[in-house]
Amino acid sequence: MKETLRETDLRDIGAVKRGKVRDVYDLGDRLLIVATDRLSAFDVVLPTGIPGKGKVLTQLSIYWFKQMEGIVENHLIETDVENFPEPLKRYAPMLKDRSMLVKKTKVIPVECVVRGYLAGSGWKDYKETGSICGIKLPPNLIESARLPEAIFTPTTKAEEGHDMAITEKQLIDITGEKLATQLKDLSIAIYNKACHIAEKKGIIIADTKFEFGMIDNRIILIDEILTPDSSRFWSVRDYKPGKSQDSYDKQIVRDYLNTLDWDKQYPGPELPEEIVEKTARRYQEIFEILTG
């Protein structure tokens, strides 16, 4: 099995804040974000990593950040390790292709979810209520149906556990009306542009989530964007509404875990080599399709 980077250890750089997938180093006026090969499923970080996953997430994010520069500013400062500050260069082999030097922002504490298709928790919500996050939808839609137009369904941003869906009114309570409107308009504009680009390459973006921060009252697109960890990608060729679709993401892992007698609590089980290799191929495949 290929080597994976489970976690970084840049001792002389400073304290690290470990997320489910990313290690973040505070460099004073900026951050170093390193995407590891960790994989979480059902909100549990599994003991087995996926080789190359962090590189795919980073390079795909860089690709999309550049595509969206005409819509919104992003947090990228430098992505080439050769141009990183001197203390980081000794870690170049570890950081290459999987790290970004970014601006430090005041993070807006919501996840901006956009849905163009009826899938996942949105489908479950619709079956029960005829709505998603309080947005009324036409009756008699089927699973994976394309929605009449993309909808904005924000969630809370949980440090641990599940993000919780919120209504637009609840979003306004958190951010204020002006910022809530800007977040909605930006999120839908980014999603629509991404769909236009992806569909030309044979990929449907069923749904995705964005995160934003503020610098000097400017909204900045941050974190990752339009990766298999933050989005549901389907093949245009294989798309058949009326059932769940095959996704270019960690669905292979989720499906495998659902066959086990595991209570979805920490610690998670090790993954067999075959599942790891299939998942790694899936990540690499969507990267190649989208970026060419």
C-alpha cells in the first residue's frame, strides 16, 4: 500500500490545530494549511488514511479558487513550496502539493450549502416535509431529481459532531441581514459557475458547501472549495434520477462501514487495502476529469 500522511509535525513552526483532515499552523499574520490523507466518515476520523487524498483536495481547491476569482476574493497567498518562507522549506517534501499559505480571516461561523439536486439529507428532509431547511419544493419530486433552481441551505459550523441545518432567518440572526444576503448570493453564483464548468467535462455537482471569512469588511472565500470532501459529484453519463447515484467521493468507504457491526463511534475500524485503493482511485479520477 502507498504511504499516507496521517499528521504533520512541524515542531519549530508553532502549535498545530488539527481538524478532521487538515492541520493548520498559525504563522502570525497568516496560516499554513496542510491537507493530510486522513479520512472521516460518520464524523469519526478513521485510523486508515487514503494515499494522495490531501494532494487531490489541495490541488482541486487551488484550481477552483482561480476559476472563481471574478466572483469573490479567496484566501490564497502562495501554493508553491519553493516560494514559502525559509523555515518551511526544510519540510518541502512533506508539504509539496498538499499545503497552502493563506490569509488569516475572521471566520464566519456558518457553512454555506448549495443544492441543485435532491440527494442525501436534502432528500430525507423532502420526503418527510416537502421542504429542505424550510424551503418549500414542488410536490412529487423523485430522489436525485434536478431542482428547478439551486437552493441555499446553510448549516451551523460545528467544531465537533454534526453541523445542524438552519433557516435563512436563523442565518440572519447569526450574521445580520446584509451579510446573510451576500453569503447566499455569492454561494449560488459560485455554484452555478462551477456547474457550468463541470457539466462540460461530464460531471454534475449535486450539492456543495463553502466557507467564508472577513478581512477589513471584505468577504473572502476560505478553506477548501468544490472537492470530493465538500461536494457530491456525479457522472452526467450515468445519471439516472429515481435512485441514489454513484458519487466520486468516500461513498465507497461509507458503504463498506455500513456492512460492519460498528456503532459509528470513535475509534473507527481499519479499512481493508482493497477499499483504500478504490477510494484513492476515485479521488484521483475526479481530480483528473475536472482539471484535465
